[in-house]
Amino acid sequence: MKDQLITSNAFKETYKRFLGEGQNLFEFGLFPNITFVGGKGSSIFQVIGGTLSPALHYQLNLDKQKDLLGKVFILYNVPSYNEINPVKSDFGKKLGHDVIKEYKGFICNLHRFISVDDYLAEKLSKKSLKSFRSRKARLEKCFDISYYSHGQEIDEKTFDLIFSTFYLLLKKKFDRKGEYYESLRPETWKFNRELTFSLLKGGNATLDVVYNKEEPISIRLTYHFDKISHAITPVYDSDYAKFGLGTIGLIKTIEYCMERGCEKFDMGKGEYGYKKNWTDEIYQHEHHIYYDKSSLSCKMMRLQKSIKFRFLQSLRDRGFNDLYHKIRFQLRVSKKKKGGAIGLSKIENVDVALPSDGQKIDINEPQYLEIKRILVDFIYSTQEHFNEVSVYKVIQDNKFHIIGTKKQLSLTY
């Protein structure tokens, strides 16, 4: 049996504490080492955690087929490259099996490459590679950039700093997209926080961070099981998008995975263009349903679940999933009072003599989010260092002035 997330003590214990209230846990000899949840007297058993695991690997012990009598078992996020032993042709007359295809997944086979430079040479043209290195050099020139992959050595204070920033960056990302993100729900976030810290201390996770001074501006959570690294939740501060920060963070994670001796880097499910560019293998995420074919009620429950899963996937394929999250986002924000952020009406490149009543501002304060984005773009274009640029607010003119050593920018609000 492969080493994997849902069989780890960290996952099972954290799940029971935060998400398993009122649920009963079961193990069956038919599925060695796999834990299921179900209610008392229930005939349906779902793998613990549902879709929370990035990939589920399992085998069958057909000597225990009696476990199936009167029951339905549902296993989520099974990768199509998982070789189930025994194969379906060995199933008996009572063992029913249904496979429902879900999202596509994307893998990069790292064992093919000697180094990250070897990897980049295959994935990028000479022109694109030059552009990547140029933007990375510009980022490092304009800010005090450092890179670190946090693992077992992390202390709770450092972890709390990174994870609180992680939350803020994810919220900023999905607020700007106008989409609801399920993982930011308080109970889910508490679960993810505790699980991540346990996996870090157990050596099964890393937080790969790009810092500007002491501020995390790119954070990538990665799980490591059985020579496979799973990209779980990547996020970066979109204010730095022109510098190619998303790509820089991704390449650093791939470099760290190679150093760990990982053979595969699984970028997970969801068809995004960048995944196709950086991977070399496409697979299928599947839901597997096992049921007692001799039981009419089990066959009906299996049919009901199968129809539901296929219907939901057809909606995703047609883009309804994105629409659903946008509607949930709008319903959520409509209940909250908007305000606090400063809106801009005019941006000018000017030579400005700063008025005596100009007040220097802290660009990291929440109300200056839009100003910060423009400041980072300004630094990208002028290639000045962040420390050489200041932002002043002039209340009487309703203006902000970004003052560098080479250029100035005036913002009217």
C-alpha cells in the first residue's frame, strides 16, 4: 500500500477533531488500510475526508468480499494511473464496480531531469527562458527577495506568520476574481491549519515561500508521499504579477522537489493553461463506487450516486461551477458593508514638487491595497529599489504621490 495522505495518522486525527463530529469510522478487510465514514445503520460508506485527499490509492482483498454484502462504498479522487490489484475481471458475481470520470490531472515526471535547469531547457524556448530569468533578476533587483522551503524545522511562530499571510493572499486572490473559495470557511481553514502543521512536523509537507524582506509574497503548500509531491494550494501576491512571481514560485518548488528526490510532481486537478505548459502527463481523476450487485437497494443507491456525480461533472464541463462560485461570492459580499478601500480616478506621470503637508503612508495598510498594486507596477517599470521609492498623501489635493529617484507618479482619488 502506498504511503498517502488519508492513511496518515495526521490526517485521520485532525479529521476526527475538526470535521468528524457525529461520524463513525469503519475499516473493512476488502479495502486494506482505508478508513470509511458512515452513520449507524447506514448502507453507504464514503472514504474518510471525501475529496480532501489529492489522490487516493487502494487495493482490494477479494478474500473479504463478504464485507460488501448490503453495502455501497464510495472512493473519491482516484487517479487513473492507480493500478488496482486484482483487476475488474477477477471480481465475483456480487461485486459491482462503477467508475465516474471527474477532472483531468497533470503530472511532471521529475525523474526524467538531471536538474531544474535541465527541466527549464525542455519546457521553455530560448526566448521564454531569457524572459523568465530577466524578470526574476528584476524582482531580485527591486526588492529584498529570499527563498525558503519550510519543513520539519518550522516553529509555530513562523508557521502562524506564514499561514495568516496565506489566508490573506488567498482571500485577496478570490476577492479580485469575484469567486467564493470553500477552503476559506472558518471551520475548513482551522482544519487545514492543524493538518498542515502536523504534516510539516512529520516530514510530509513543505511551505515554499518567496519573501520580500520578512513578508511572504508567494506561498506554495506541497504534500510529499511515496516519491510523489502534490501541489495543494499555491498563491502569490498578484501585485507582483508583472515580475512573473507565479512562475518563479512554481520553479522554486520544482527545484525543492528534485532536491528531495521526488520522482513525480502532481499539479492536481483542474485544466489551467499553465499546467499543460509545465507537465508531461495527463491523467483522469475518478470516483469509484463498489456495491453489492445481489441487493436491489444497493444497486439503486449506486445508480443514484452515479447519476449525481456525472451530472455535477457535466455542469463543471459547461462552466457552471465557476458561475456557482461567483454567485456565492456576490451573496456573501452583499451581506457585508463595503468600504475602506480607496478608489482612484486619475493616474498621471508628472514631475511633482511635494507640498509641505504631504504625509508619508505605510503602503501595507489595508486601505491602500490599490495604491500598493500601482506602486509595484511603478517599480517594475522604473527598476528602482523599493527602498528608494516613497508614497505621500496630500489631503488638500486629494492626491497620492509616488516619488522615486527617476520618476514620479500622481494619483487622484
